[in-house]
Amino acid sequence: MEITISFVNNRFKMETITSKSRKRTSNIARIEETVLKLPVNPLVIKIDKNDARIIYEDGIKLILKDYQKHLDKQLYEIIFNGIDDNTPIVKNVRKLNKTKLAALALTSVVLVSTAIPKFLIKTEVVTEPVITYEVPIEKPKIIENKTIKPDLKTVEITIDESNYDLMTRLEQSKELLAGKISNNSVLPISNRLSDFAINKIVDFINSDDGKYCFDVCNDFGIDPYSFICLLMCESSLNHNDTIPGGKYYNGFAVGISQLETPNGQEVTAFNYATNQEETMYETMENALDIRNNMKLGVMNYQNVLNRYYGNERLAFQSYNYGYGLVDLIVNIYADEIGVSFDEVVENLEDVGWLKYIKEVHDDPVGFANKYENYEQYGATIRYLKNWQYSTYGNGDYISDLYSYYIGIYSKNIVNGEVVETNLLDNSVLKTAYTNQNDYKIS
């Protein structure tokens, strides 16, 4: 696979070439997703004139056009954060055969120039000041629905002293990434929490808009950490550049929550702070306002989360694919294994339906033709049959989303119950919802 990234007319563009397809995009969120999936530590870096070719295992090649002009861009920080200082560098060499590449990978010899190029100097994004706190680092134990705080250890993290919940979650993720906590789920979590990603999320949480996001998530019973992951996948937490006139606006999805083609749709959800239903309209005016945009995203997400009885994975995929298509996929899988729709939804440990998510993504028209006998989903099938692109949505949306999750538990209010999911083993703890103060997540 060959990936070429360039910066033209003040925006990034990416072309991906594989043996089966050639795709182009200028959607910064999609570009960041691709970059973050690259292997850690390339075999070698080849510099020719103005371009940098970063070569990974399995024939993956990343080409950065005119890279020296764009070293201050955040995308390059993401790329270079995964490059070890000992990676061999080949400068002004026309051909690099497999033998020489293997030798370089084994010896880490730097050819032609021993100086590390400027773009390999790591820059760490931090928020001042750095304060030392006492925070728990062990997995909390749940006893009679109450959290027992484990032993404390002094650590250094960059976060508001008052946000104990976030500090705890960061330490849980740190332990998970260090292999001190095992993940028994088929889906990994937190695997993209690089210094860059963590600081980007923390900066957002500490902002006024981030604090509003937490408030509105709590009002509607939505885990704010889950929703922020959704925002990372949808827009990379970038609102102004993803609205009409913004450099990453794709022509139909608007703003930080990527509301698709706002034309006045009515959205109704239950507000637990007011204890009554609330209705908003998905107009362009509301979509352009970052807070209204997030609120509409939260309300839309609450609807699909309730639809799937608190199954976050199906709710997330529904946000990306639409619930009509996800309903069809669940029914197909239920028929395959001989159970009901509800039994598939309620069994978090069985994610066999993910193969159909992939099948739709890879061949939407072929999928529609294959399952056209599901006549109750005729509108969805007709929509897919008329799909004009080679792929559909994001087949890795759930994995991409959880890869940014801070912590190991998620908690939502679903149909009058608090549903707490252990993301490491898929176990669920359900308790009756009593009042808003008992639920709030900080």
C-alpha cells in the first residue's frame, strides 16, 4: 500500500493506492485515522529532494510531499511521534533494494548524513502547569455497586487538579497500555492514546466548549468520554474547519459532530436534568454553532443507544452507518446463528456481526444484492444498490472510536437504568437510575 500526503491550497490531501483501489480524500479526520493506523517505527526513511518516503513492514510506504514546508502542522506531529530516533535515514539515494533495506533495518546505519533531520525531533504537546497528584493506578473494585479506591501512588500528569475522574481514567489507560491490565475483549481500547492524542483530548476537556460537552452529555445520560471519542473520529475535535467555508468541509457533514445534511430534522431525546423530553431541530443554523452541534449529536446518539439497549458498539456503528443498515446487519447475523434480534443486541461478548460491517464497507452494492430478500429493509437495500462509491462508511469505526477511550469503564443511562460496561471483559452492571447527581461523570 502506498499513501501520499501533500499540502495544497492550505489543506492536506491524501491518495491511497492498493492493489485493488486508488482513493483520494481531503477530509482531515480520515487522513488522521489512516496515519494513526500505520505501524510503529518504520524500517527506513528515504529523503529525495523535497519529499520524505517512510517505509514500513508489509510493503507500506508513506510519501510526504514537500515535507519541510509543513513541519509545524499537527498532522506531522502525529506521523513523527511514531518514529524512533534510531530509524535509519537514507538521503539522496535513487534506489533502495530489498537487501540494502534489510541491512539497514538490522544495523540501524544512517547513510550519507549522520544528522537527524529536523522533522524527526519530537515535540511534546503539554499543558502548563505540570502538577504532581496522588491518584489511583489500580483497577477499581466494584462491591455492592460502590467503587472502592485502591492504594495511591504519586504520578505526574497534566490535568486540572479538581478533575479526579479524568486523572483516575488516565492512570487506568496508562496501566492498560503498559500491559499491567489485561484486555480480554476482542476489541482493543486506548491503543491510540499517544501523548499527542491525550493532550488534544485533555485540552478540549479543559476548554469552555469541552466543559459544555460534559454538561450536555450528563444531562442526556451519555458517557462524555465515549462521546468525545466519537467526536475524535468524526471531526478530530475540529469544528470551525468542518463547517461550510472551512478547509476540511466535505460538502454535506457539518461540524464537530458531523451532522449530515442539516435540513430541519426534528430530534427528540430525554433530558435527565429537567426530567422531560426535549426537542431540537437539525437546521444549518444549529449545526454551525458548536454547542448546538454537540447537543444534537448527543441527542442523536442517545436515540440509537436506547434503540440497542445500551450496546455502545451497535450505537456507535449506527451513528456511522445509520440505524436502518445496522438493524439489517443484526437481523442477518441473528438469522445466521439462530437467535433473535434482541439476543444479539444484549450479548456484548458476541461481535460476530462485525464481519457484516466489513462486508458492507468493502462492497456495498454486492452486499445489497446478496441480501435483497430481506424485504422489510427494502429502502435500505435500494439505497445501497444506488451507492456510487467503492466503499461505504468506516468499517473500523468502533475500533477507531474505542482506540481513543480514556479509562476502562463506560457508563450511560439507558431506558431508566444506569448501564456500566467493563470494556475489558464486556461485563455489564445495571442499576436503577435514581437521580441526576448520582449519575454525573466528571
